[in-house]
Amino acid sequence: MQWTFHIAAEMTETSQETLATLHARAYDAMHRGDLREASSAFERLLMHCPDRSHYHYMRGLAHKYLMDWPVSLHHNLRAIELSDEMDEAEHWNAAIAATALGEWTQARRLWAACGVRVQEGDGPIEGNHGVAVVRLNPWDAGETVFVQRIDPVRARLLNVPLPESGHRFGDIVLHDGAATGRRFDGERDVPVFNELERLVVSEFQTFVVFVSSPGPDDVMALLEAAAPGIGYTEDWTSSIRNYCMRCSYGTPHLHSEQDDTSDDWQLERSLGIAAQSRHSVETLLRGWMAQGSGRSVAAIEARECPVPEHQEGWNWWVGPEDEDDGDEAPDTSAR
């Protein structure tokens, strides 16, 4: 009898040591951004501790950043069920997963539990949740664009993103619930969110246009001009920092010292035009050139790029205020 008790106690102690090691491995993998290893470790922990709500939450979190929405929703809902008290993180992540899956009844119920008011109904939520900034492909280059939020975690792109982002003006994207910074929108500071996934592809293609504009009034005339099939025109020369568009697209030109150090007007402008066709862009530019002297177009380029693949191995979802070692994606193009 004593021998049996001794073996049972030894096995319990060994099991506890194993679980402690597995626990440490799971959280270390999550910290390093190794999401698949983290998921596997939390899965094994849950085999031993199926009612541990925080392990369900953490596995749901790993699968959120893997964009595996059914698994993320399942574990976040299980975490909610097992929790003794309300935890907003579990509800928000469950609501994000439900939104990604288009489970609108579930999403509305979860937002209500968080105290977030959304449009009533049975279909997709289409409200006005303010302007924000979204960091596209935060696991890659991390271009930031302004967006109009149509629900707590979905937003429509208001800028013309660079083609290399794989995104378009008017795309609807799913973004994370926690802000990773603030950005001034001309009137106030607005939150910056990491994109999680593109949900709806816009009808507008992105055309890169290089023009010569004698002065600010000339380029403003182009930005304000309208033509059938044109969604939006953006002067990337002034709106995007630290990016030489002409060199990127192979259009020969000279770099003058004043480009970087002077407030003098830059004659050569790089624009992004969201349009349904090249014909729409050509019609817009012909009208612009005809209405002012000295205006010319050097090139019109259309380039379709895929959304960059997800990169594991670093915790791109952590903002600089949350991480001392600064594992945040750098903005290669920021408005």
C-alpha cells in the first residue's frame, strides 16, 4: 500500500514537472512568434488540463494570428464558458473570429457583452465606427493607411496603397482589436491597428502615375478632378515618407538636393490612382493636361502584386509600447 502511494506520488510529481516544462515552452514559443509550436504545446496542456480557461484563450490567440478562425472561435468561446468572471480579451478575440467567419448573430452577442454598440440586424454589420489607421501586412513591410471602420474590427481603405502591399483602395480588411499606436489624422490622434486579413477585394486597380506639375495648384487640380471609373487620386510624393517611387518603378530621373532638404516645389510627382481601368486613368490625365500649361505625364504603370505571405518567427502583433525589445514591423511607407 505504501509502495503504491509512493509510485503514485512520484508519477504526480513527474507529471507536474512535465506540465511546467510544457507550460514554459508554450509561452516561450508564443513570445518568439512560433505560433504552430505554441498551438501544439497549448493543445498538449489542454489534454492534461481541459478546463483551464487561460490555456483555451492562449490557443485561441495563437490561431487568431494564424488566421485559423474556426479553431480560434472554438477556444475563445470555451475560455469564456470556463471563466469565473468577464474577460474582455476572450470576448474580443471570439468576436473577431466570429466576424471573420461571418457569424453575425454570434458577433453581435459578443460585442454586446463587451459593451460595444453595433448596428442591429441579422446580416453584416455596416456602421460608422470612426476613422483609424491600419498597418497592412504587419508581418512584412507594414505600410500604414487611413481607413473608415464599418464595425469594431472591419474597415474600408481610404488611401491608395502601394501595389506591393497586395491591397487596393476600397478593400475591406479585418484588423486586430488592440491598438499598437496613435497617428494624427489632421484633426485628432486616431488608433493604429494591425491588419489580420483582407476580407473583400475592391473593384479599383492601382495605377502608378508619374507626372510633371508646375505648382501645387496644378497637382491639386488633378487630385480633385473626376472621371468615370476613378475612385481616388493620391499624391504619393507628399503623403508617403521615405520612398522613391520613380526609382522603384525604373523611370529615369535625377535626384536633386532640394528633393530632400528644401521646401521648394518638386516638379516631378508620383501619384497613386485607384481606377476601374487604364482607360479611366488616361481620360482623367488628358483632361488635366488640357486645362493647364506645363502639365505632362511621364508614365502610367499598373502592377498587381499578391498579398505578402505570413511570416512566422517573430511577434509582429506586439506594439512598441508593449515590448521592450521593439518587435514591431517598420513602416516602409507611412501617411
